[in-house]
Amino acid sequence: QVLVVESGGGLVQAGGSLRLSCVASGRTFSSLAMGWFRQAPGKEREFVAAISRRGYLYYADSVKGRFTLSRDNSKNMVSLQMNSLKPEDTAVYYCAGTSQYLSGGYYSDASYDYWGQGAQVTVSS
């Protein structure tokens, strides 16, 4: 059983920054690709960013240039640095992990086996 726990998030004004962290335990962390998804009220969950086991990065167009994802295998952790936040970034952010290798990338939430409980990010205008 893999346990995924997010931390960070909160309330910030538009233009501000927040950092989300996610720790996964119960499996060799370096064997996992990790991703972030978000879900706003009344909307479907959407892909935000992902990082493969080898460190390849994937970003949604809506966050490219503003969000930066990184991983630290020594700490079993991934971190999502979110800059220049906009009100439309308001959502519950979920960290997820998968042991699958996906040559086409890690954009689909169906590809992930392990999920955290979510962290609220609210951006005020």
C-alpha cells in the first residue's frame, strides 16, 4: 500500500506564490512517476503537471511557465512551486503516483494508482 500525503496550499492573492509538497511512502519512491491534478468546484479533475521516474517533466498549457515541478528521491518527495497565481488556479490539488511506464506521458488521471487526500488552493482576485 502506497500512502500519498500532500502539504502546503492555502489562500493567496492573485500574482502570489504557493508551494505544494507531496510525500509518498510504502514503495520505492524512485520507481514512481508522480503527478498533480486539480479539481475546481463544478469542474472535472484536470492534469496540472507530472514528473517521470527519470525526471522528465510534463505541464498543462495553462500552467506552463508559472508552475515548476521537482522531485527529491532522497526525501520521497515532489514539490510543485506555483508562481503568478490566478483566480482560475483555485481548486483542490491532488498528488498522485504510478508505477507504470507510459511512453505517451502521464497526463491521464486513469494512469495513476495512488492518490493523496487533496490540498485546497484558493487565489483571491
